[in-house]
Amino acid sequence: MTKAELTIVADENIPALEDCFGDLGTLVRLPGRDMTREQLRDADILLVRSVTRVNEALLAGTPVRFVGSCTIGTDHLDTGWLERQGIHWSAAPGCNANSVVEYVFSALAALNHDWNGRRFGIVGCGNVGGLLQKRLRALDIPCAVYDPWLPDNPDAADLDRVLQQDVICLHAPLVKGGPHPSLHMLGAEQLARIKDGAVLISAGRGAVVDNRALLELLRRGRQFTTVLDVWENEPDIDTELLELVDIGTPHIAGYSLDGKLAGTRMIREALDKSGLGVAVGAVGRPSAGGRDQCQLPWRDLSRPPAAPGRAAPTGVSSGFAAMAALLLQIYDPRKDDQRLRVAAEGELPMARAFDQLRRDYPERLEFSHYRIDGAVLTELQRSQLKILGLE
Ligand SMILES: NC(=O)C1=CN([C@@H]2O[C@H](COP(=O)(O)OP(=O)(O)OC[C@H]3O[C@@H](n4cnc5c(N)ncnc54)[C@H](O)[C@@H]3O)[C@@H](O)[C@H]2O)C=CC1
Ligand SMILES: O=C(O)C(=O)[C@H](O)COP(=O)(O)O
């Protein structure tokens, strides 16, 4: 790219855009869900999140040479087509993995479902599932892992065995072809194998679970607890399914501020590495130094938040509930669940309400920003909270 200034078209929901890309040229912010080819007529760089389908229909005939998705998932990118066109692309592997793992523990805390003494099943053991497995191992909690691409995982098991565990966490990407497709990997047959009393947490991609089959099962009164962060047909999710799940959230498991900023920063780094933009940055408008600015939010984040920076005693003084209450002071997924249920009852069509909740998502910082403040906890609980990231 040899233009003095680049045109960067970006999803308006990407944080720190100015900090991370402002030195390169003109930033055009657009709603990600509705981007059109016409809007990319002058774009050199396209920055998206998971809601923009990036394919021939969007990009053919545009000058876009670099596509960056500030997300872990890549199922919205037609990577084959991009590569055939010589369009450089990058996603942000692992950027919000910690946020998703914290969502899992927060959901269990919200359900007052003590993880001690339970057995976990993990489906998909990459950055998210792998981090969850690492935390569980540190907590001395057994787990079984189904990931057909990782047969040597020390906890490797087949899917059936994983579905027999007490807490089943789904973190597989959406894969439609190849030897191990994940589309509807949990259909009626697999869902029927989940034990009564178990907890199913789906935080990978919605269509890994056949939502209709799940709805049928829940309608028939199956007694396992369901936590859905991801849904089929987002943003127009099935509101009857929402009514029947125990916790339902609008695809925000990865929405810690830390995770979102990491996504933006990783894409800037990928752009720099690609060589498509660095030279332009040097001859472009005077800059305070793009990459340094890009670090700024990180320095800000290293300060404890104004309030609350501490998780303090809550009146719940014993057992798992005390530990759960502390975690819920930091992040309580039931608040996201409530907002989604209220939105589903409101005047906006579901799809718009779902997207609006995601766009206006409140700032959420990860556990590592918090310190325990004089709560009455056992040594075991303190060490568990430390493993989860609190001091
Ligand atoms: N709810 C949310 O907010 C978020 C959801 N995600 C989703 O979670 C997915 C996983 O994230 P990462 O672990 O970071 O991705 P990753 O790419 O690091 O790991 C994915 C793992 O899934 C495995 N896998 C592939 N096909 C599978 C199948 N059919 N069955 C079981 N495992 C399979 C792969 O071998 C790999 O180890 C992402 O692809 C994304 O779709 C990611 C971040 C946030
Ligand atoms: O990183 C991913 O993959 C995710 O699922 C994101 O957290 C989803 O966020 P949006 O890209 O849809 O804002």
C-alpha cells in the first residue's frame, strides 16, 4: 500500500480504534452487521468483529488488502477466498480466552454450583478450553476433554464420556466441513445423554448445539441446568429457548475490556507484521506513535478500577456461597441474563435488542484487577480465588 494515508473501515464496536490505528490514516466507523461493498469502495484496511461476513460478496472489486478480525473466532471470514485473492487476513487468537473462562466460573458461582467435587467435561481444548483445563487442574478438579485434533491431551476422552460429566463446557469453534465438523455436534441424541443435575455451558458458537433439539428437551422438562451465551441465528435468537434456559446471555462471555482491547492490539500487531501499513504510517500524518498509543489502554488497565477494586465481605460468611458471592461482586452473569430477558420482552425486535445489548455492554474488568478485602474465607477458598486470578 503506497497511499500517504490509508482508509480504514472498522466496526464501530471495536474499542481503542483511534489509539491503535489513528496514526495510519482515516478511520471510518460503521455498524458491523450491515457493512456493504459500496461502503468499502475506498477502504485499504477492513477491521471487523464476529458479526461481519467477510467474503467475495463484501470485498470483490474493493481495494481492501488487509482484513483484521479483533476476535478469536474466524467462522465469519471466508479465509480460502481471501487467500486466493492475496488479501492478508488475521484474527486475534486467544485475545479474550481468559474472559470466557471467567464467565464459566462466574456462571457456576451465580448458580451456586460448587465446582469442588464435580467432574468437568470440555469440548474443544484450544486457547479457551485449554485455559479452563489448566485452571481446573490447578484447582485439583478432574476433567475429560473432547478435542479430536488433540488426541494426546492428558485428559482426552470421547464425546460420550465428556457428556457424562457434571459440568460440560462447550468451547469448540463452528466448523462445517472436514473430518470433524462441529455444526450440531450436540444434537438430540447427544443432549439426551447429559445427566440430570449436570450443568451445560455453551460459550463457543451457538450452532454447535442444535438449538431446536435443546428446546424440545427442555420443553419436556429435562433436569439439567443450561447456560447459553451463544445461540443459533444470532442476533434473532429463539425467545422460547431463552425462557427455558437457566442463564442466557447475549454472546458476551468474551466481553471483558481486557479481552476486547487485546483483540484490537493484536490486529494492529498483525498489520505491522504484514508490512501493509507500516511504511504508510511513516509517511502519513504526524503521529504520536501508533503502537505506543495502542499500549495506552493497557497502562490504564493496570491501575485498579475506581470502584470496585476490591471484593469485600457480603454477609454470606461460609462455604462455597461466600466465595461465589465475592466473584459475583466482580462479574455477575445474571445481570446480563436479566438485561437479555427484559430486552426480549421489550418493543424492539429481538435481533436489534440483542445487538444493542452487545453494543452498549458495560465495562467489565477481569478478576486480576481485584483484590480480596478482608473477607472471611478458608485457606482453600483463598487459594482457589488466587488460581482464578484474584489476589
Ligand atoms: N462466547 C464468546 O464470547 C466467545 C466465543 N469464542 C468461540 O470459542 C471458540 C474457541 O475459542 P479458542 O479456544 O480460543 O479457539 P482455538 O482455535 O484456540 O481452539 C479451538 C479448539 O477446538 C478444537 N476443535 C475443532 N473442531 C472441533 C470439534 N469438532 N470438536 C471438538 N473440538 C474441536 C480445535 O482442535 C482447537 O483445539 C472460538 O472459535 C469462538 O468461536 C471465542 C471467544 C469468545
Ligand atoms: O472472539 C470471539 O470469537 C467472539 O466470540 C467475540 O467475543 C464475539 O464478539 P463480537 O465480535 O461479536 O463483538
